Amino acid sequence: LRHCHDAPPWIFVKGALQPTKNVVAIVGSRRATRYGKRFVQHLVRHLAAYDVAIVSGLAVGIDVEAHRAAIDHGLPTWAVLAHGFDLFYPFTNRNVAREMLENGAWVTEFLPRTRPDRENFPKRNRIIAGLCDVCVVVEAARTGGALITAKLANSYGRDVMALPGRVTDEISMGCNSLIRTHQAH
């Protein structure tokens, strides 16, 4: 994060940020399809042979699938939160969040009692982009947080990759656009 021009002045960590050779961010739609979830499981299963950590935002959909896959395959996983540690959002992902502390961490720049307000999510995304060596976007519509993360990762000099999808699927339009405009491999 020191190399990012807009790095937070501090971060708080609960758990352990284990040193790894590489960090892979996996981000995407909250409306993940079976195709996207299967791809995440497949990708993380193959990454398990390497010294990597998985970072994401613990959102419903692709994010939590990435954390689950990391847990399933014994990889460290880090959740970057858009609020303080005393709150939990989304509440539905609390069990995955607790489980990830056994081999991972929660990361935030927000003080206790900071709520998950809308403006906090792009701030969270810049930390995800700053922590990773490569950012993989899986299922993204034309707009949304995953595309913000990809744009930030590009601006920080990180590699960005995107899962292509059918040109008629709204959920793939963001990924297809990243690839078409050479913002992702």
C-alpha cells in the first residue's frame, strides 16, 4: 500500500496477514451465477499449488465465494471491510468471516462505529487493489464496485484479468468491456 498515491494513513488488522509470494484479488458481482462461482472454485483450487493469498471484499456473490474457496483449499484469505470491526456487513457472511480468521485476516481503515455507508465501498476497493499483485474480475455488469477495483488496480500498475462471458449477459458486460478495451487480459 505504501506505493499507492492514495494509501490510507493506517489500517487495522484482525487475524494475521501471512507473508506470501503473491496476493490475488478476486472481485465480482453480488449477483453471481453458477458459472462465476464454479470459475472461482476452479481458479482457487489451481492457485492452491502456489504461495498466494486471496483478497476480496466479503460481499455477497463472487467475493464471499472467493473467501470460501480459499478456506476450502487451505489458502490464506483477507477480507477488506468498508466499516469498523465492531459492526458486521453483510451479516449473512459472518460465519465465513469468522472461519477465515483461522488462516487469514480482516482489514479496514475505518475506526470502530464506522457504518458501512455507500461512500466507504470505493475506499475499501482501493485497499483491495493496493494489496494485490493481480486482480481477477469475475462477472461484472457495466458499472459497479468490481470495475472500480479493476480501474484502481490498473492505476497502481497491477495486472488485471477478467473472465469473459456471453455478450448477451448483463452480468458479463463489464468483464467483456475490460477485455475489449485492453484494461484486462
